[in-house]
Amino acid sequence: MVSATGDSAAPAKRSLPQRVLPRALAVRAANVRIRARRRRAHRQLLRALPKGGRGVEVGVWRGDHAVAILRWARPSMLYLIDPWEYRPELPGALYGGQAKDGQSELDEVYRSVLARFRRQIDAGGVSVMRIHSDDFDLPPGSLDWAYIDGDHNYEAVRADLEHFAALVRPGGFIAGDDYRGGSWFKGNITRAVDEFAQTPRCKRLTLFGRKFLIELS
């Protein structure tokens, strides 16, 4: 007979917190690695854009990505386009179901963007335009690049690709987010980008994680 305190005693089961903690730490570490890879891919894409160029971002929201553009792409002129329009029919969108206060919340976001980039606006390097993307107009070839992150419906993404391809010079770029992943817009951006990549205007399609970069011919 072996006592409960002897060498042959069965190992005591770990308590629930002891079993859960290693798994939680592993998940947290994996998430940290994923975020680090996405940040690296993001920087690589922005650095691929021509420095000192004229560019436009479609879909600004609070301006976080515009800050990254200014830091890594260093454009001489950056147009920031967003209607800041409440879309209740899109429950998964920041400007739809996630905007709990409706249009008033979007109005406040717009004002915060104006305040955030006031110095660059006054210096003439940033222009914030509260319009729909198809209302943005410049002479053909006026832009060096466009970053598309607006309406994620297939038709809207395809229309933005066509519209801004006409405004970006040959040899310029069209970039964007959410090529992979997504929830309510799953597959829309992938489909639109892949279709555009088969047109004569696309010279090369490069993926940086979830982001895409199209070099125009």
C-alpha cells in the first residue's frame, strides 16, 4: 500500500487558474506577434509610396492612418476624403451600427479631424474634404498615389479603383486595406482588387499582409 505522500502518489491536478493561465499567455503572445507583423507590413507599404508625392486617402475616420501616412510616406500634399455620413444600413461599420449617436457622432469625428490636422492644413500640406469619393476631381494624372479605405461594398470599392486610377499618373500607385479578413464586407475588397488586377491599368499587384498595393501602367 502506498501512502498519499509517497513517491508513487498520483500528481495533484492543477487548479483551473493554473491550467488557464499558460493558454491565456500563449494567446496573448500570439496576438502580439500578429500585431507586430501587421505594423511591419503597414510600414513597408507606406514606404513603397513615392516620397514627396501628392496623394489622397479615401476613408479617414479619426485620422489615425493619415498620421501614419504623413510619417512614413511624407507626401507634399495629402487630400483626406470622407463624407462622415451615418449609414445605419451597415451594422458592422464604424460609420453605421457602431456609431451609437448616429450622425451627431460622425459630425463630431469630422470636427476632431479638422482640429487634429490644423497645423498641416494651415501650412497647405493637408486638405480635409467632406465629400464622397466620386465627387473628388482633379485633372488626370495629378496624383502620385491613392489609398482606398472607404465604403467596403464591392460596387463602391470597384468604383473607387476605377475613379482614382484615372487621377493617378502612370507608374503611380493605388493602395488599400482589408484585402484579407473582414466581417460584413468579407470578400468584397478581394474580389474588386483581383478583378482590377486583370485590367491593362494594373502593372503589378503586391500584398503586404492585409493590405494591397497596385502599381499602375
